Amino acid sequence: MFATLGLMHRPRLIGIVLIVISAIGFGSGGLFARPAYAAGADWLTLMAWRFLIAAGLAWAILLARPSSRRAFRAIPGRTLLFSIGLGVYYVTNTATYFAGIAVVPLSLAALIVYMYPPVVAVLAQRLGRPLEGGRAWLALGIAVAGVVLAVGGIDTATAPPIGPLLLVVAAPLFYSVWIIVAARLGGETSERVGHGSDGGATASVIGAVMLTSTGVVYWVWNLATGHPVLPADVPVAAWPGIVGVGVVAGFIAVQAFYAGSQRIGAAQASLVSTVEPLWTIVAAGILLGERLNPIQLAGGALILAGVLLSQTGSGGREGAGSMPQPAVHLGED
């Protein structure tokens, strides 16, 4: 193993490490959310602060870099509007996921939500670069069978309400549509991002704009409905979890994926990101005492098999048999 790592180009190794950090960051969102929920904050308040913190840090870094400031001034108006629209749509995914995990066990949610790559592969049959042959449908079938096992293996005595469970199932479907639409933006810039001197700067601008527009929607939602979102309304004990979600599962996770995907490519980054549900399951077991039964573990194995199948095309070429991914992976969480 170490010999292999030694032969690996340093930029590629750094890229893989960054993607692993990103996956752990995204997978930790629920771990930080649970204490915040227990302290009295709800998912709507949590999301408002998550994106305010993440966007604030993103803009601070962006404005501190001359190349990023130049990229922001030069970004086409169409790309800017598209990024804002993607950020608004991203509310659907984050809302369903974080509302769902307020009740659904994190380990189970991690398995269900990670079926999105096979769903994307099927949608790409008509809307993107398709997989060859029946690979996409086979991958989706395997993943769906895994979800059926994972959900069917729930102990009826401790089963969560059907509503939150359906929200968790809906999250990867919303995210799959987001990926397809975002790939259109990625397709316009994928040849430039990460290769030119301003590639990373352009990607960071798009990410900052998207995080901001998502945050604006949540803040308008909270304030318009009179939801308790102002600092004085948030329980003091909830702040560590809120800050953790904003910094670790928001800012660090997004920035690490930017930097990593620019080094190893978005397709390979998506493959490496399969450590995310594994991290969440292990961490939830250690920190929250959650356990999956053998049937659910078998379902999880099928879901990951479907993900691997959907992300590996023939010949090992990046992009062969995989949907072109956007520069940023905002994750299911």
C-alpha cells in the first residue's frame, strides 16, 4: 500500500486526501446536528446558520485572494444567475435531509441518501453523458434493492414515522436533479476550472454565490414565518453543533472538495467520496450508539455496489460512463 502511495503523483495524493476530508466533513453534518436538535434548535434554524457561517467564511477567503476577486469581477452574468438558481434549488435537498435526520437514525439515513449516484446515472441517459449499455439501470436496480433491504430491516418497535423516512428518501432524488442541472454549468467551465491560473478562483466564486443564495432562502423563510432564528432565540447549548455544521459540514467540506476535485477530477472525486456513508455509520455507532442490523448492512453493501458501478465506466477513463460533475459537491447533507 505504502509503495503504491509512494509511486502516486503528489498532487493526486493530495487530491485524494482532500476528498476524504470533504467526505468526512459532509458525513459529520448529522453528528453536529443531533446535539443542536437535542438542545432545542430545529433544522430550519440550523440551516439558516449553517449557510450563513459557510458563506461568510467562503467570501472572506475569496475576498482575501486577488485571483478570486478578479474571477468574481470577470464571471459572466449568465453563470452568476445560474449559480444563484442552483443555490435556491439546493434548499430542497438540504431541507429534506436535515428535517429527516431529526428523527431517522443517521446510520440509516447515510445509506439511503447515498443512492444518488445511480439515480444520476439513469437521468444522464437522456440529459447528460450516458453510461454504456445497461450499466446505469443495473446500478440503479442494485441501489434500490439495497434501500429496500435497509428500510425493510428497521425494527418495527423502534421504526421512525413514515414522514421523516420519506423525507430522507426524497433527499437523494432532489440532489440527483441538482447534479444534472449543475453539470450543465460544469460543462461550460469544466475544461477551464482547475487547469488555468484562475480555474480554482472561478470555482470558489461559484461556490460562494451558491452558498449565499441557499442561505438567503433559509433566512427569508425563517424571518417571514416568524421562526426563532435570531441569536437571542437560539439555545446557548445548540451553538457548538450549529457552528460545527457551518464550519465542518459547510465551509471545510465544500472547499476541500473544490481543491481535491481540481487535482483528481470530479468523477474520481465522486468515487472516493463513497467513504462518506461509511464514516457516518461508524461515527454514529461510536458517538450515538446507533447500530445497523445484518439486513441493513446487506442493504448498505448493495447501495455502495450500485454507487461503484455507476461511477466506473469502461476503460477506466474519467468521464466515460459517468455524469460530468459540477466543480462543487455540496453533498446530500
